[in-house]
Amino acid sequence: MRMRMWAVAAVVLAGAAAGPGRVAAQPAKTTEPTVEVRVRSVNDLLDRAEYIGGLVGQEEPIKQARDLVKHLSAEGKGIEGIDPKRPFGAYATVTPDVHDSPFVVMVPVADKDRLLAAMKERLNITPEKADGGLMKVFVPLVNEVYLAFANGYVYASPNAKALDAKSLIDPKAFFGKDDGSVASVVARIDRVPDQVKGLLASQLEMGLQQERKKGAAANPAEEKLKEIVFDALAGGAKTLVDDGKEVSLKLFIDAKTDELSIEAALSAKDGSTLAKNIAALAGKTSLPAGIVAAAGSPVGKAGVKLALTPDFRTRFAGLVDQGIAEVVKQAKPNERELAKRVLTTLAPTAKAGELDAAVAFTGPDAKGKYGLIGAVAVKDGAEILKLAKDLSIHIPADAAEVSFDVEKVGKFALHKVTLKKTDATRPAESVVVNASARPSTPW
């Protein structure tokens, strides 16, 4: 089984987005769902569950569940009236009065009478007739829930107005575009009313301000970092609320390709500052991701790529210099030169204001062993390698053995670290790292 984790991350630290050139906020569309949830049919879920069960050696319980579904569906009345062949859904529309925002759950129906009877027999819930052709049931904790049968589905909502026949979403349209996901959640930020966005932004800012006042910084550098972080969080949250278009989270399980993956995505309004930040980030290739991808057929892999906006990068670079000076000053006299060299060598990577990393878990190989490969992009890799070579001579011989330039793979030189002090029941372990003199270097 292969697992992938994709994160299309917007620049969360995009607080500087409140500058000129931002597009004006558009009126929110309250007639279309703000949040949409989709889950595959019972039969499809059993297919995926059978695949997962096979991976963990639990196929039998899933097969029993499938046999039970077949038995219950033999008379064409579904599973207690629920259709096992069609998907489930839910949607909500955020309105200026958030508490009254419509929320609707969609359940596929194979037999209406059997479903109503099952509610009474299995759940001790007796449906009653309500105004407008609706039905009403009393559910613990939720209290009143209204039901509307239409389009082969039962629509359920605590708000009777949400079940008006003209406002019900047609399942053919709702489930029309099948992206292959087992379950998905999509939130349309651009459909949230401006009043709600403003309230949300003010609450976030207030909360951040309260957190910002807690605790005193140990030194000027820490206070400056705290200021940058909170400014970035406040600005990033406001930018997301103002410029965000859609956020989605989807789960994929595909037995044919032997793949389980989670996909998270964020999109922004066209022409917005957030859209430009995302475009700038997306336009950069990821060398660590390429290295991990070349690892063969990984059991699982993950990657992250984030970057500060130009304004925050400049502020952060100044903070890095200030932090280095502070650490060197506080170091012991005989350690100051080493501390300065180490920090100065790593400073270009920190000042770049970027995080580009990937990791993969591979195997098993012919001997049944698994492997772990990770990569992170750095700046001035040649200087970091030179520092590592100078420091390696101080590593105790009984702790680890470091060998440089043991092999060449393309433009990369491989270096080997053999750990001597490992678990007594296991032999020494080796770790291979690589480096190159390229401006952005994976380790």
C-alpha cells in the first residue's frame, strides 16, 4: 500500500496582504451552499473497507458485513430502507444570522415506508406530520428534526425552512462530479457573508491580542520574534478570510492503484494578494520532493512547502541577525567563535524564509527491511558541508563514524554516518546523507 499526503498550502504568514492592489470583497452568495460534505455509498465504503481490512489482516469482519448488507437488501428495500448503492451528503449555507443558517443532511432512500418503520422499531422515533408536507421527529440532544422525501432521498434538517421544496438541492447536481474521493469536505469561503467574515476576523484578532500579552519575552530578540509571529498570524488570518475562495479536504482509497491518500487544497479569489502568494509558491519546484519520489515505491510519503511573504522575510532576516548576535554574546568565551560560525553558516537558510521538505517510508526490501528517506532544502550547502566536516573530527570514535564522499549519485555526493552506540541487541546503524554545492541543497 502506498500512502500520500499532499498539502497545497497557501502562505499562512501572508499578513502583509492588506496592501494596495487587493480586490474588493464581493457580496457573498447565500443561495448556494457554503459547506458541502460527500460520502460514498455503503457498497463503495465496504469495498474500501475490504481493501483496508486485507492490509491489516481483518478481511473476515468486512466480508460478514457485506453479506449482511446483501441479505438485508435482498427484497429491494435497502438496509432498513436506506439505499446502499447511492452516496450520502450534507450541506450548509452560512447566513448573516449564523444560528439560523440552514443545515441539511441527505440520505439515499430505497423504501420510504421501510425507513419510517425502522426509525420507530429500531430507534424508538415516531415520525409525525408537519406543515408544508414535511415530517417531524424528536431526536435526543437535537430536539426537533424535520424530514422531506424528494428526489430519491430523505432531507433532514432542524430548520423547516431549509427543506422548502424550491431550495432542496438535486442529488444529480450535488453528486454529479465524482472526483473519486471516499469522503470530502469543501468550504466556500467566498460564500460567507461579509458581516460574518468581519465578526470572525475581529474575534481572531482579539484572541491573538490576548495571547500576545501573555508572558514577558526573555530578551529583545524573543520579543521581536513574538511580534513578527503574531503580526503574521493576524495578517494571515485576515487575508485568508478576505481573499480565500475554497478550502477542501478529501480522502482517497484506491485498491487498483494500491494507494491511500489525503488531499488538502486552498484556492483564492482571482487577482487577490493571496492568489499571487499561492501562485508564487506553486511556481517553485521542490527538489526534496523529487528526491523522495525517486525512492521507489514508498509505503507512505509526505511533503511541505511554505514561504514567508517578502515583507515578513525582510523582517525575519533582521531578526535572525539579531538572534545570532544575542546567542554569541551569551555563549561562554571559549565557545563564541564556534557558535558564531555554526549560526552564521545556517543563517542563509533561515533568512530565506522558506520550508521545503519531504519524507518517505519505503520497503520492505528483499530482506524484509524498511527504510526512511527525508530531504530538506537549505542554502549554501557547500558551507554547511564544510562545517560538518570540520565538526566531525570532534565526534567520539565509540559514538559514531562519519565518512564523506562515499559515493556519487548524479550531482550529489553521499556521506555516511554509522552510529556505534545503538541498542545492544542490534548492530550499528548507518545513515546516509547527501549534499551538493547547488544554491538550494537537499540533506
